[in-house]
Amino acid sequence: MKRARDPFYKRTLTVVAALFVAAAILVGSLINLQIVNYDLYLGKVLDNLIQENVIKAERGKILDCNGQGLAVNVTTYRVFISPADIAEADRDKICKKLSSILDVRYEDVMERALKTTRKDETIKKDVDKATADKVRQFIDESGFRQQIYLEATSKRYYPYKNLAAQVIGYLGTDAGLFGLELQYDELLTGTDGKYISAKNARNQSMPSKYESKIDPKNGYSLVTTLDMNVQAILQNYLEQTYKENLAGNNVCGIVMDVHTGAIRAMATNWGFDLNTPYTLTDEYAEKLLFSGLSKDSEAYNTLKWQYIYEMWKNKCVSDTYEPGSTFKIVTSAIALETGTVKPDTMLTCTGKLNVAGTTIKCHKLTGHGTDTFAHLLEQSCNPCMMQVAARVGRETFWKYFEEFGYTEKTGIDLPGESAGINHTFSKFNAVELATSSFGQTFKTTPIQQISAVCTVANGGYVVRPHVVDSVIDNNGNVVISYTDKSEKRQILSSEVCSELAAILSEGVISGVAKNAYVAGYRVAAKTGTSEKRDAADKTLRVGSTVAFAPADDPQIAVLIIVDEPGTPVKSGGTVAAPYVAGVIDETLQHLGVGRVYTAEELAQRTFTVEDYTKNDLSYAIAQIEKAGVVCNVVGSGTKVYAQIPAQGEQMRVENGKVYLYVCDPDGEIPPAPETAFVEVPNVVQYSESERYKVSAAITKLVSAGLNVEITGSVNYEAGTGARVMSQSVAPGTKVPAGTVVVIESMHTDGVDDNT
């Protein structure tokens, strides 16, 4: 009892009890950590020990129909530092060297290097291999392996820069922003992988059973229907179209396979560089410059972004327009298919027609008189179309209007497709039927219009326009095929289509589409000019031409639209048809479609001059005369030391002459040939208002001792005769006899289809 009252004893018991409680708490905690909540706390530990690195999946490529890369991936490098591992004594040296190699401001590098608690501070992204190698060399020489790092990354690159820019689209930071990059973003993206590893406090790898790797799944690639050769041809002519016709609201064009609906080329203007998509083209930059806005103003930035989005926009699928007389192809197809008219049906045009109390005029105010339906179509007669549409009737006309696809989107595999703007059937009465017959008072998209024309070109089958042919994996295996192998829907008979193609091709010979003529290829074409009724300026027009060729075995259809031409003459036959002809000519040559010349075309054929200075005189004379060209030999001897025209120049065979300058093969070659010089006459204008006819210009140039080459409308004798728009050598210039003068030919009479 005495011992129980001993203070020391009490203190001892208290300490023992406290220790016992502490031990119990500790054991309880260990049980909680090691048994009860083992998984929870293990996860927290691993979160601190294990690092998870993303392995980026490679984005799929976009290829053209020949396998050429349109959107590919190139390896670049991210250079970053670990400020936490940089000693203060080394900081300045590292910052100066990286600033010099990477062309980054020293102050910016130092700002990042001073974040001493950070393990990863990016100095520069998208560094090319040559620069990355310099950084790597610095790391090796200095030993800064724990301070400076290089990380390989992948960057999207567009090898063709501006070709098909609005179609291909652009890859933004996280996803595609427009075009195919946006439309097929999910298929292109793929799935990222992971690399999980354990690190100690010094960021060094530790052996761990938790280390693992999940491989990335790369994105699929797209094989498109685009042909970059055809795309380049189209964009070259669109650039000419835009600049030569002062288009106020841009130009656009499409080349399409008439049988499959495959888009071979599509563009608005001539594109922009996809590698720098936020840089305005010269035209937009000039507009911004002359806007009068301050560069620091909000209005300036707003306008700049407006121009960027406008530059990106694919006018071929997103804009609507009144197709004008190009729609007469559809009206004619309906009339012929329903038996309402035949090509030789006689109709009368007095220059206007009264429909339900509304007088509607023809573009030829004096009228076309009484003629066959075929000939009136060739001349783009509006009253002719109104009369046949009335005979067809509103119900039947509307039924075919729907069948051709004008009341719904085409479903093309591109983002941003607009729907047409049409009448409702309940309000589609006599006047609406009449104006619709020649392509006015409703709006369609360019892709709808060319798709409808392809129906006529391919024998009456409706085709779905598309840009992607198939989706493939990394090994080239087809994962998805978009080729339509099902039976196509036929809405016209092949006989009617052939009949209409013949009429349209005759319109290129002697009708309003003469400027769409291409020697050696029969072209079926229709021009169109429409008003912009919803514009404040009622003088604004849209000029267009749509064509397919060869007319007797169609392969391609081409559409070019000039929105708001700024030239005095705004008709589609003038502002669009010549460029459509150029696209057809070069595209059919590229596709290997052979020319079939008529006797008249053979008489007007051209000759490409060879280099005759490498051959003896007898061989040169034989080659020249074999081509049907006159050979004039100047001097004595058998060695050809000079010639006019030069190698590679083209000239008309008819009345053509080649001058060969010869000397003694053993003698000294004269320094320059003693040529006869002639003065180049003016063959463009008689006066300010009257131009030379091409036939008269040829006679005048040949009489002066010159050779001639014709560009543009080579069917210069059709109709009332084409006129000379320009000549390659200025009038009054003294040139050697035999020099080739190139004259640009264009039909200016009988091509007006302005409604």
C-alpha cells in the first residue's frame, strides 16, 4: 500500500501507460497503412514515384489519288531546360548559348531559367534537325545532360503549300480547323500511348515492377480523289481569271469525274500557304492595308480575322449563287426527256415574253426569231426556255428539279456545305417556273451545279461528289472504301444525254460558248450570267461557264465562276469560258486523252521549232518541210549556226517560215547573222473602239514577214469572227524577219448571255 502511494511509482505507471497507448496507436496506424488501406496509400506513394509520359500517336497522312503527300508529318524538336538542376554559376552560360543557337532573346531564356523550382521549361518548339544537332553538340561538350533536353515531336507539313488549301484544311493546336483535316479529324487523330516509369528524388530511373508501356495507335490516312497535277492546272487558270477580270468577290472552280463524282480539283482563287495559314495573301493584305484602320485598333484586328476566315472559306461548297444560263442544260434535259420538245421543234423569240402579266426579256432584245429548239439553246435564248418549261409544267419540272438534287445538299465529304435557296413548291407558279427555266430567282451551290451537269454528261446517272476515295492504315490496307459500287440512280436516258451533248458542243462551234472551244477535243459547254439581286449594287453580276469533254465520250466536267467581274463585259462567255477551255485542254492532255482533229483544225495546226544548229542543213530542211513550213536558207555553206524562230517557239504552220543561217563548216562562224529586220504592225486596234479580227491580223503579220501563234480562241473564224485582245510584240518594234508574234484571240460578239 505504501508502494502504491509512492510518487515515483505513479509516474512510472503513467509513462508505461502512455507508451502503451502510443504503441497501440502506432500499431493501429501500421495496420491501417499496411492492411486496411494498403491500396490507397500504395497509390499515393506510386503517384509520387511514378512518372507517366505520353507517347503521341502520329496523325494520318492525306494523299492525292497518285499517292502524293498533301498533309504529312515531319520531325521537329522541343528544346527545354530543367531550372531546378541548373547551378547558379552555369545559368548565364546556358542562357547565352541557347539564345544564340535558337535565336531566342537572352532575357526570355533567363526568365525561364530563374524558375528554379521547375523541372521543365520550354525554350523553343518546332526546332529543325540542323538546329537541334547544334543544341545536342553543346550538351555533349558541356556535360549539361541534366539541365538541357531535346524532345522529338511531330509537326504537320503541307508540301504543296497553296494547292487545294481550302479542301485539305489546316491542323490547329488540338484538331483540324477546316477542310479534310476537320471533316476526318477523328480518323486522322489516332490514340496516344503511355510510358510509365518509376523515378527517385533525383529524377533517375529506378527498377520497378510497375514500369510499363502502352503503344500509341497511329491515325488512319486518307487517299483522296484529288490529282495535284490537275489542281495546279485549275489554280493557274483561276489566278488568271481573277486578275484579268478584276473579280470583286473572288473566283472558284471545280474539276470533276463525270462518272464517279470524284473531285479531281477544287479551289477558291489560287489558295494560300497552309504552312502559314494566318498570313493573308497579297490581295487580302492589300485590302487590309488600305482599309484606313490603325494596326492597334480592335476594328483592324476584327477585319483581319474576317479576311482570314474569308481566305479559308471553300466557296465551291459554302456559297450560293444564281446559276443563270448554265441551268439551261437542266431545263433542256427535262424537256427532251419528257418528250416536250425535240431538237428540231420550232419556237419563236421576239426578244421578250409575257408570263402571267410579267414581261421577261431575252438577252437579245431584238429577238432570235423563229428557229429550232437546238439552235435557240446554242444561242442561249431565254423565251425559248420559258416556253418549253411551260409545256413541261410546274409539277413535272419540280419533280426533276428535285431529282437533279437542287432541293438538298449533295452530301460532299467537306465541312460547311450550304443548301440551295429555292422557291417552295406551293409558291412555284408560272412566273417562278419561267425565271427558273433560265437559272434565275433561285440559288444553288457550285458543287450542286456541276453535279447536275455530270448527270447529263455520264448518260443520266446521279452521282455523289466526294473528295476521299478510301481510308488506309499504316500498312496501306484499306480500312474504309468510299467508292460507290452500288447501282447508280438514272433519271435521264443515255439517248437524251447524247442528243443534248451534241447540241451543247455545237454551241461551242457557233453559239454563245465559242470561247470554250479547244482544238482536237469536242467540248460541250454552256455559259451563264446572272444578276446579284440581293446586292445593294444592282449592276453586280456573276459570270460562269460549265463544260464537259470530250462531248462524245465525257471524262471530266469543269466549272469556273467569276463573282462580281469588274470588266466592262461581264458575261460568262467572256469572263469564264476562255479559262474553262484552258483547264479542259491541259487536263485532258494530262489524262492521256488523245486529240481528234477535224480537217479545219489540221489546217490551223501549230508547229514547235526544233534546234537545227545541231544538225546538218539537209536534215534541218527535211524536218521543216515535213511539218509543212517554208524553209528559207540565208548564206552559203552547210553548217547551220543560227535560226529564227528560236528552239521551242510555237508558230502556225499555215504561212509559216523558218530562217536558217548557214556558213562553211570549215570556216569561221560569223559573230551574228545578218538578218533582215521588219517593223511589227499594230494588229490590236483600228481605233479605241474597234479591234482587229484575228483573220485580218494574221494576214497583216504574215505580209510583214512575221510568224504567228494564236492563244485563246483558236476557232477565230466561228460566228462573226474573234478579235485580237493583245499582241506579244509592241507595234513599231524592229525585229528579225521570221520572229513569232503571239496574238491573244477572243470572241466578243455572239457570246453575251446576260439576263
